[in-house]
Amino acid sequence: MSTSASMTTLSQVMTKLADRGYSEEIKIKKNGATLGSEDSTIYQPNELTIVRTYRFEGESDPADMSVLYVIETKDGKKGIFLNAYGTYSDQDSEYYDTFILGVPIDEKAELEELR
């Protein structure tokens, strides 16, 4: 059984991921997804892979519920996509569901240790 004192926080996981090169933010748009602010490449779901998913829940505030997708591109770039889940999710975006459901999942076991 874990307690809040022993739980890894979202910021701790994001810091550990950044140390492994997963620091660029992925943004889902109408025509695809972009990685970071400097790269103009537009990725389609089949050009990305979700390599790990982390879910976080706040102890007292439902607004603290979030999911962090760790993603790699076909051309070797690494990034993250952070989204709330529940009431505050981006799932009401007409592009979100179609896009994220189209991204294949191939989880990397070595990223489990970050949690």
C-alpha cells in the first residue's frame, strides 16, 4: 500500500523524464501534432508511439487528475503530452479523441521505474 508521502509527483516524473530526453511538449492540432516550439514537423498518429502513460490523482481536488503520455516519434524524437482527465480533459476537443486513440502503444518497461 502506498501513501501520499511515498507517491511520486507529476513534477518529479516530468523531471526524471526530461533527464532521459523527454522534455518537448506535444500539441495536438487539427492537422496533426507538433513537438516543441522549434520544430515545424507535423506528426500523424501513426508516426508516434506512446511508450508510457502515467496517471495522477490529487488527494482532495478532482481538478488535480491528469494523465501524462510519454511519446516517441518515428524519427527518434521524444516528448510528452500532459492532459487533465475527467471534467477538465481536452477530450471535448473534436481532434483529441481521434488523434490520441490512433497513436499506437508500445510501453517501455524501463520507464516504469520512474513512478
